[in-house]
Amino acid sequence: MAETEKIIEIQVLRYRSEQDKEPVLQSYKVPFTDDMSVLQGLQYIKDYLDGTLSFRWSCRMAICGSCGMMIDGKPKLSCKTFLREYYPQGLSVEALAHLPIERDLMVSVEDFVTKLESIKPYIIPKEPRTLEQGEYLQTPQQRDMYEQFSSCINCMLCYAACPQYGLNPKFTGPGILALLHRYNADSRDGGQAERNELGYADEGFWGCTAVGYCSEVCPKGVDPANAINQNKMNSAINYFTRFVTPGGAGK
Amino acid sequence: MKRSNEPIFWSLFGAGGMLAALIGPALVLITGIAVPFGLVFSPDTMSYAHMLAFSQHWAGKIFVLAVIALFMWHAAHRIHILLHDFGVHAVTAVRVLCYGGAFAGTVIAAYTLMTIKA
Amino acid sequence: MSNRRPYVRSMDGWWKRDAYFVRYMAREVTALFVAAYAVVLLFGLVRLGQGEVAFNHWLQYLKTPWMLVFHLVVLAVFCYHTWSWFKIMPKTMPIMFVGGKRVQPGTITGAGLAASVVACLAVLFIVRGMS
């Protein structure tokens, strides 16, 4: 059965620092089938229409976190979004919001990576442990306390969603604070005090104003809004009781 | 990193917000609509004699102070964030305006309640 | 590497970009009305302290059409505040288990809204009883 070829118009925000003063939209007419993702549309553009288009991708199955971009103004993974949803009106594709554009659809990830390293994203044991002691034991409920927050694929859609990060890049941001919470909430971990030196600062949990859009856009259901805002209560309790609890008054 | 002082303002914001969420609609209905216009409630409910008696009682004083002060601290914190969200950059001025206003309102309310005709 | 010139886009009017942000701003703007209502009450309190004549002026002021419109608007905003407050509340709570099952956000919101209905009714009944 022959299918009449459908064409969709994709408007891409281009930016090449060597020739562009500022980003500019460029339109491409892309033939597509109903099973094609936006990523495949971009690959068609690069392969047949305009080889200069730059964008990141890898797994094309929503697990590597490389292909995040603004699709019709919303942060999405391009491999998980389908061209048929935008037919016949067409769609726009831009680099993730709130992050500096390096080139075309690629954003600068330096800030994210630096912050990721700063939160000690690894188990800090409560006390030194020998091999003879064997594995840590954890109940399903103990694992439930942190499991969803461990699903982060570092795609940065939540940063594109977070206006507080856009207004103030010093804010640690949703994804990384969710990861900070993932380790704090793990029953095997004893590094809460160290991580909360960042968490309890203005750049930590308190930079969040509970917009909640981060959790809406997360492709993995991490719910960074919950990770951050549940810590405001214990930060406040710690703030008021630190002078009367043993070892409470850190810095 | 320096520990944030937000917990102070956030706690007041939370208390005020919770109070407003729980009884705000009823208070507005009573004081602004029902009583002044005699709907279901007699306009007499908020007469000088009644309100004076209410404010002379220790429980009445606490209630009035809690409502006025906590609503103001709740609003101050949110408005401070709102101005930041709208791109107003004068951080110190905004804080002084918002929290200073709530503080002034609290002081005026407390003073009035403490010195009200016994 | 020397050709890198990362472009930082403006945040002007960011909240108009998406319906989600507009709803967030609407939630935050309720604070202006909470403040306004508290100021009206504060005026009443100060007038109360100034004696019967002054307080009666405030009572008269409450009966003007503008103040009625004001309070009707404030009532609607307070209802929206109650709704949006308990809608966001599950995000502020840690993961909880009741009878081995995880407590759902909708349960927390529902409980909060129910508590608000009960509390408002209680206030209405108490005031009725006092007058």
C-alpha cells in the first residue's frame, strides 16, 4: 500500500558563533512517517537537507539523556517525541532553555557537571566497613525512600523547566538537588551533614520556590520538586534546633 | 557554603499560608460580606461592644494577632519572591520593604491589642 | 575552542512562555490579596483601639460597594489559595507509607481540602454561636 508522503515543517533555532551574532530560526520541510521521532526528523535534516546542523543524541531510546531540547517551547527528549503530534501545523525546535547555547541545539553542560561533582554523589558509609561484614541489608521500604530519585539520566530537562535556575544560575538546580537527596535518603549513607552544607544554603534547597515544572517534564519520573521541598522542613528544624542538639551547630 | 536564613521567613510563610488555607475563606466571608450586609449573620456580630470584648479576652488577642501577623508574614515572603521572579534586582530594598512591612504590621497589631481599653 | 561564544538567552517575560508558569504566577499573586485583607483587618483593629466612633466609621466603610466587591474578589482568591496550597503540599512531604502502601499525593491534597472545609464550617458555627 503506497503512502502519500507527508511533509512537516520544522523550524530550528540555529546559532553558529563564528557567523551568527545571535540565534535565528531556520525552516526545513521534512518528509515523515507516523513512527518517526523528532530526533529522526533532525537526522533527516542533517543527512539530506543541511549538514551544518549540530545536535546531541546517542541511544535514541530515552535513557542516555543526550537529546533534550525545547520542542514547541516545552523541554522534551527528541527521541521520545513524535513528529505526528505536530502535524500539520509544524513545530519549532530550540536548545534547552536557561542554559547557554554553544551551537545550534547544543547547550553548555559545564555548570551542570561542576555542580554534579560538588554534591558527593556516592555512598559515604556511616562507619568504616570491612568485606567480612558482607552486604548492606535494605528493606523494600528503605529502598523506596530513594529509588525514584536514583532514576535521573542527567538530561537537564528540569533545568530548562526551572525558572529559578534561569533567573539565577548560582542555584544548584532540580536534578542535582534530587541526586543529593537520593544519597541523603539512602539508609546506607552517613554523609547527610556534609551534603547539607550545600543543601541548607541559599544555593541549595532554599533556591527553590516550588514551581514544580521540573517534575512535570522529567522523562523518568524523578520528581525533583519533591526531593527538594521535603528537605525544607528538615532544614528549618535543623536551623532552629542546631544550638540545642549535639553536633547540630555545624557552620 | 553559608547556611541560609530562609527558614525564619519560610516558617512564618508556612504558618500564615496554612492558617489562610484552613480558615481564610470563612474569615473573609464573615468580616467582609455576611456581617456587614446582614446575610445569615446579624450586623451586630461585629459591633464595637462585641469586638472590644473579643479583643479584651486573651484568646481573642492571640487569635487577632495570629491572623493579622501571620497573613502579613505569609504575604511578605511570597511578594518578595514574586518581585524576584519579575526581575526586580534590588534584593536588599525588596527584603526591607516586604519583611519590614510585615514587621511593622505585627508591631502595630500587638501594640494595639496590648493597650486596648481594658 | 577559541571560536566558542556561548549565547545566553534573556529571561524577560519568562512566565508568559508557558501556561504552567502563568498558573504558578497566579498562585504567587494571591499573596497580594492576603496582604490587602490583613491590612483591612489591621485598620479595623487600630480603629477599635481608637474608640467606638472610630470603629463605627470602619464598619460603615465595610458596607460601601467598593469594599463589597473587594471582599468578593478576596474570597475567590482565598479559595484559590486554599486549593493551590493543598495541591502543592504533597511536594513538601517525605515519602510516607500507610499499611505498607505508599501515600498518594491526591490523598494528601484531599485530606487538606477536607480539613479546610471542616475548619471553615467550625469558624462559621462558632461565630454564629457567639453573636
